[in-house]
Amino acid sequence: MNLQKAGGIASLLMATSYLIGFWLYFSFLDASGYTEPVQQVEFLIKTQTTQHVGNLVIYVAASLFLLVLVLALHERLKGASLSVMQIASSLGLIWVGVVLAAGMVFNVGMETAISLYGKDPAFAAVVWRSVYTVHNGLGGGTEIIGGIWLLLVSWIALKERIFPSVLNALGVIVGLAGILSIVPGLGEIGGMIFGLGQIVWFLMLGAMMLRNGPAVAV
């Protein structure tokens, strides 16, 4: 399999992991009714297996898919603008590490909070709130790293007409939304646009790379 084909498959799998994430967090993992810190730990206990498996898919597996996609797009676009792609791909690789770290912090922190609950529910709640703050900062509270990466690769592709203009324009818009997620008051809407927009972008990009990917040996 060549790198472009692998990147196309990885892009489709990224979209799938996002869809699974939205499905889980609006169904089985909907914690909107658990507002108190101790209740949130109790919800973790109730849904521990689903939380663990969900985070493995949404963060750990997704980070591996993202790694392949970042490398594939670097190979595809470096001829158009090597200097910009070096910056973009460096950010993409950092994003891979951040996504992986978010999933690992959540799962390890969840197990720690659950183990403390039987001895001291209040302390377990304090620990969990600290863990969740770190997790949210890494994996969804802001999307600036992924936003800049997406903006740069889409801008290069748009400028050089490497992918269809509608795909590249969508990437620019979604990337900007990710960057805006760091602005106070715009974080929630920016993050939502970034998450939903990426699903469409990943699906379109994956289909395009599988259909037209050049033979770059991997």
C-alpha cells in the first residue's frame, strides 16, 4: 500500500472516530444530569467500561490515524511549499501527541478517581476535576494546534489547486474555527464547528486520496 492510500484510509477512520465520539457523548456518556463533582465520579463508575473503550477509540486510535494522515499530506504537499509544510507537519505531529496524551490522561485519571471514591468521595471528586481540566486542555477545550495545521494544509492545497476548491475552502473555514476556539466566548461554538466540520473534511479528503493518490511507496 502506498502512503497516499494509507492516508486516505486514515482520513476515513478519523471521520469514523469522530462520529463514534459524538454518538457516545450524546447517548451513553451524556453526563449533563450529573452536575455535582461527586456525582460526576459516580457517573464514571457507572460507565467505566464505556468511557475506557470510547477514549481508546476517540483519542488513542484516532491519534494513530492522524499520524498517518499528517505524514501522507506532508508527502503530497511538500513539493508545493516545503517551508510551510515543515511548519504545518510539525504542528500536526504535536497535535498527534496532544490527542494521544488526552486519551491516556483521561483513562489513567479516571481509574485513579474511581479507586479513591470508596475511601473518600470528596477527595476523589477533587482529583477528577483536576484530571478533567488537564484532559480538556489537551483534548477539546481549545483546538488551536489542529486548527492551524488544518488551515495551513488547506491554504497550500487551495493555492496550488491540489484538491478540489470546495474541500480546500472547507478546510480553511474549519481551521479558522479551530483557532477561534481559543478566544473567550467563542470557544464552544468554534470547537463545535471544528469538530463537525472535520468530519465532512476527513470524509471528502479520504475519498479523494483513495481515488487519486499517487503511488508513493511506504
